[in-house]
Amino acid sequence: MKKTLGIIFLFALSACLSFAAPSGALRTVLDEMNMARTAPSDYAATRLEPLLSGDKTPYQRALAECIKQLNSMEPLPALTWGDGLASCADEVVKSKCAGVDYPEISERIGKYCNWKGCTESLVSGQSVPRSIVIKLLVDSDSAKRVNRNNVLSKEYSHVGLSMAPHKEEAYICCMDFATGYFSSDAASQKVLLTKNGAKSLVSELNFARTKPRDYVKTRLMPLYSGGNSRYQKALGELIDEMNGMVAVNQLAFSEELYSSAKDWTDFQTADVTEEPVAETADGDGNTEAEKELSWEERLRKYRSFGTVAESVAFGSGSVQAYVADLLIDEGNKESVNRRNLLSSVFTHAGASVGVRDGVSICCVDLGTWYDVNTVPTEAFDLLSDRAPKQILEEINFARTNPTEYVKTRLEPLLTDETDETQKAIKELIRKMLGMPAQSPMIYVRTLENAAKEWVRSQSSTADTAYDQNWEARIGKYCMWNGGSESLYFGSANPENMVREMLIDAENPSRSRRENILSRVYTHIGAATGVHAKYEGICLIEFVGDYLEFNENALKSPNSRLGKGISLAEQNVIAEINFARTEPQRYVTERLEGLVRNEVSTYQSALLELITEMNKMSPRKKLDFKAELHNAADEWVKESGPEGVVGYAKDWSDRIAKFCKWKVCSSNISYGAFTPQDIVLQLLIDAGEPNRGHRKNLLDENMSAAGDAIGEHAEYGIMCCINLISE
């Protein structure tokens, strides 16, 4: 028997949502507190339960009480570092070391930051970060458990720490907690109140829009604990969505929208009696906070925009935090802020930040830059997310109830004329009355993204050409077998768009009609927009066999998908088969975009892979084998929770336990969160001089594969892939 194996690491990037970050022991104390907040049961099991002795001392009673509290509480959001709070805490530490009294926090804190609520904890006698946090949480010296309540409070969002040796108490550590935090001392936050700060906020938003997966890795994953709190659930939904979304257009900074947003923050920070009112406007309502003009009137005061939207937030205190909070959109059931900020409808944005009563407030205004004097008002509906859904509903009406469609949509168009349009309508009526009902089309966001790419390129010009490379464009977003697309210019009404494509009077082949009524095509995606020459443009993608590999790669970033074999696990094998069966296309669509003009181990391995795959003949497709999935799943469940890196010594025997094989191999990746990233990292194989992972995946002798994705204690996620020749 022949057997090979390989392991690859992908280290996740991390970033804090604040403007500054602690280092060394302070960083460790912060991480330890955030572990207790975001994973309370795990903290109780790993940190506190080993300390139980069964004694009846006050410390042991407080310890048992703390364990019970942690096991029963919902996870909380992580605390964000505040440098102003750290300066406030540092004043206490320096005073204690100098042997002088220090003022109450309410007297000190105003020198360093604005705040809405604050408290303070002081620990002495401990120098080890974990021991400091454990002492705070157990809090056996306080009947009211004040320190524990500070660390585990839902109220506080920011913390700052300072610690130093003390001649009498060995070591002291002070930590100040606050909510509604906004540092008056940090230069980066002072800038946030200026136009340059507003531009930085739009730039951060563009990072999320144009590089969604990078944004997830660097901005969102450090906040994700997998807990059941409303915040963590909203964050998990956002991570899923952004891992599966296609990049959307970059927003241009608009002076007009900046002025509009500034009007709002100026009004909110003026000396008025009303409290700031948080409201998101999506085109249907008026904000209660703006008394002179409705929000939409205010946006249009400076320029004629097509579609407009406004999102506001309070208390985040930094560029990154504001954008993240608006995208997470915890308190908004319909995620209107998120939809606004990630919508490809908008072309321009402006933002403004102000401070009122120590609480920072932010307004983001978005607009679509069209001249409303030359474009019909109805056409702007095509820029909303509703239009593609209306296209789908109309197509499925025609497919599933052709007789009723004829009665309500086509017969009212009949006249006594004998032109080509009337001939096409009568021909369509005969066809639909004689056809059985078809199954409804399934709508796919990845196909919508493929359609959007072409619509965006056409809508700003007078061009009406088809994309000659449409198959490659769809191939960037999904795996498919058998497809077509239909392009339409004319009406701005979705119902009319579908009806005119079905009539297809100017097209002798009636290809658009055939696409819509086809029994072969099962999945569609559509995009609509305003066209420079016509009122509207609509592009519909149709495919038969469909397998997605970009969208919804993982249901939850750090957990397994449902029961059995997940979509993500199937997509890993589909992605491997893409590389094996179409190596040159894989190079074009996956690898060439990663090439950079730099000298690195990664780039060297990438260029080597491109050369190899360009010369490589197609390999046979791997069958997905459930037994290989089961073998991989057993190791993932055994090793992942323990943070084990590598294989069990009996890895090949494990595979043999589930199925017979002539040759077997296995690869494991750690830290890659999408099927595409998993396969890319294994194929590039930058960390392995002999490229063992690459050889395993492209081995022409292999005939079947199975994989499992699951949680890993150290790297967040792992994927084990088993391959065999039968």
C-alpha cells in the first residue's frame, strides 16, 4: 500500500476595532477578560474548575458561585481597548506607586475621554495576567462581587488597563471600564470629527465592499466567539454573508453627501432639548430627529441623486468600529444598515461624526449619482434589491401557471393588427396554452452577482452588446453545466421586462423565450439597472446543474454545518475537481489574480503552480465518497476540540476502517474559512518544499475523495481531505 499525507497552516489575520491596542501583559489581561465574556462556559471549564477543591472556604464558595454564573450566562461582546481609559487607569497606578491618593474615576476620566458610564476595578498582589482576571472574577473579598460584575457587565464596551510593581503589594493592576466611550486624547479620533475622518470612514466602508473576505478576516473574526447573544448571532450572519458575497463597486466620496450628513450631526450636537434619535432611513420614512427637513429632502438639498439612503449609529468611537457596528446591525431585524452599506445600487457616499454629551454619533449618507432630470423616476426602482426578486416572481408565474399568465399578461395585448409583435404574441399564447406547468426557477445570489458585473459595465454607457465571455464570467462565481443568458433593454418595469422577453418579437430564434420556459434550466440570477440609452437594462443568467463554491461557504465560521455532509464539504471536492479537470481555466480564474510583483516564498510557490498547471493535462474527476468523509470527520471531531495539529499515527488504518483502498493520501488545512481558500492554500503549498499537498490533490491515480470541516481550538477551523485510488 502507498500512503502520503500533508498538513498546511493558514494563520488568520487579526485586528482590533479600536484605534490603539495594548501589548505584552496588558494584551494578555484583555484577552483573558474577553475569553470570560465571549466564551464563559469554556472559561469556567478550563480556568476555574481545575481550582475547585471542595473546601468550604469563602474563596471556594465564591469560586463555585462564579463557575455557576459563567455556565448559565449568554456570551457577551468582547471589550474594546480604549487608550483614554488606559491613561486614566495609569494615573491610579502611578499614584499608588508614589504613595499618594488619587481622585475618583469620575473626576479623572474627563481629562482623557468622553463617556456615558464608567467604573473601575483594582487588583493587588498578582502579576500573572490569568491570575489577575481570575481574582477579579472570583472576587471573594467583595460580598457584592463588584469586580466580577464589572468584567461581566453587558453595559460596558471599552476598557483600559495599567499595571506596575508595587513595593508593598507586590503588583497592582487598575482597569477602567466605560460605555459610550470616545477618546478626546487620541489623535485618530480627533481626526474622525473632521472631513478627513469622514473620508477615512468611507475608505473603511470601501474596504468592506471591495474586499469582503479580507474584511471578515481582519475586522470581524477577532470579534467572533460563536456565542448565542444577539450581537454574536448578527455578527455570524454578517460573516456568512460577506464570505459569500462578490465584491461590489467602490463608493466615491461625495462633498454633497458629506454636507448632508454633517447637517444631521450638527443638528444632533447643537444645544437642543431632544435626545439623539437613532434611525435608519431606506427611502420610506422621515427621521424624528431632523425637524426642518425630512432626511431625504436633506440629502437632495445639495444635488439630484437617484436612490438615496441614510444610516446612523451612536457610541462606537472609531472608524473601524462605526463601520463594523453598522454592518453587524445588531438591533435591526431587517439589517437595513447592512443592506444599505453593501448595496451595489449606490455609487457615492458621505459621512460625518460629532460628539454630544460624551457620546459620539455618526451619519452615513449614500446616493446613486444619476441626473434625475433625464432618467424616468420609475427606472430608479431597478437599482433596488427588489427588482431582481420581481423578475424571478414573474418568470415563475409564467412557468408554473402558463394558462393564467396568458389570461392576465398576454391576452390584454391582442389587437387586430398583423405586425411582428402581434404574431409573436399569438405564437407565445399557443405555446404556453399547450405546455405543461414547469417547475419554478431557483434564485441564486452568485448568479445575480455574475449578472451584476455585466450590468454595471453597460449601464453607464450606450452600449447594448452581449458579453462574448459570459461563460467565463459565470464560472467565476459557481460551478455549472449547461447555461445561457438573456439581455434586455427597454422598459423600466420588471413585469414588462419579462413579458417582452417572452414575446421576443425582434428575435427570430426566440432564444430569450426559450430560456425562460426551458425545462433544462433550473437556477437563475438577475440584475437590473438604469441604462444611458434606454430606460432599463436587465440581464438574466440561466444554468442547469449548479454547484456554488463562493456563497455561504460556511454556515457559521467556527462550527460545523448541520448534520451529515455539508454544502461546504461538497464544494471543497468540487473546487479540487475544477483544478483537476480544467487546469488551464483554473489558472486563469483562480491563480493569475494572486500574482504580485514581489519576492516571497508564497509568490515563488504560486508561479511554480501556474507553470505546472498550464502544462498539465486534465485529470479525472474525483467522486465524493461518504466513507472518506466519515473517516475525515472522525479525525476532525477527535483532534479539533483539543487543538491537535497533525495526524494520528494510524491515519491510514483509520481510512481502511471505513473503506478499501490501493493508494491513499490525506491533507489537512488549518485556518482557511472557504472551500476556495482551502484548495488554493493546499495547491500553492508555500510551506512545504516538496509540495506534498499539491501532489496529493493533483495525483492522476486518485479516483475518490471525501472531506470534513470542523472546529479547531487553536486555528478556529480545520479541513481534513482523504483521497484514495480504489
